[in-house]
Amino acid sequence: MGNMIGKPAPEWKTTACVNGEKKVVSSTDYVGKWHLIYWYPLDFTFICPTEIVGFEALKDEFADDGIEVIGCSTDSYFSHSAWFADKEIFPQGVTHTVLADTTHQVTNGFGMMNDALGVGFRGCVLVDDEGKVQMWSINNMDAGRSPSEVLRTCQATMVGGLCGANWKKGDNFAA
């Protein structure tokens, strides 16, 4: 597929784990809203919970910038629910929406599918309030992301100026 920057985000609909509850969510729920979808490969693994816990911890900071955080893997709602109930791994719980993309519609739609493994890559997509993709990235499966760097990159993308590598919200622009 290739990069999606500036392109319309695909429409999607799937089951999700929302604060422990099974719900059906879709792209229409996010019309007019900035939202970040982050993919992780599998439940019950080692790197993935470090990212999920990190995004959960920063959920309010994303919200302060008007960004809704959505997790996504190709595991089922039942897998998510069982894993997120483990208080040793997720001491604060997982309250943000996590998509259970068992049909791979969302993952394929955004070009995040690792066909060789049959799971999503470790990726991120930022969709703006007009439904266009503003950030699209994929990491190696073994390299966890820093949710705080994802937040900083989202903020830099939204601010509308030239932001250097170490720019932080409130800093002057590079030019």
C-alpha cells in the first residue's frame, strides 16, 4: 500500500473493548474528531503491554489536544478482555478503546497488515478532523514505541509550523 499522508482515511467498523465492555465502533464515531490509532501485534506478549500502558497513561494529555486514542490488534474482544483484566500487567486498567480487528478490515485499510505473520505491524496513524491521514508510521515488530514521542509528534503535526526534532508544545517554531 504505501504511505497514506494527506489521503482520506478508510471507513471501517469493528468490535472493540471499551473500558472492558464489548461495543461496535466505526469510523463514523470519529467524524469531525482528531484520532490516533496505534497498532500492536498481539495480546499476551512482552513489548505490547508497555505501549498500551504508556498510551493509557497519556490518554488525558492526548485528549487535552483534542485527540482520541484508539488501540488496535487483530485479536478478539475476548482476548483483549481477558488480558486487560490482569492487574499485574495493567494496574490502571485499559479504559481507552481497543479495536478487535479480527476481520483485518481496519488493519488492511490503513496498510498496517504484516502478511507474513498474519497480524498488524507496530504502527500509528493520526487522522485529522476532516478525515485525512496526517501521520502514518510503522516500526519493526521488535521495537516498542514511546507513547510520549507519538504525542509530541501529534502535537507538532497539529500546530501548523516548522517543528524541529526536539520541539515541544509551546516552543517556538524552527522557522
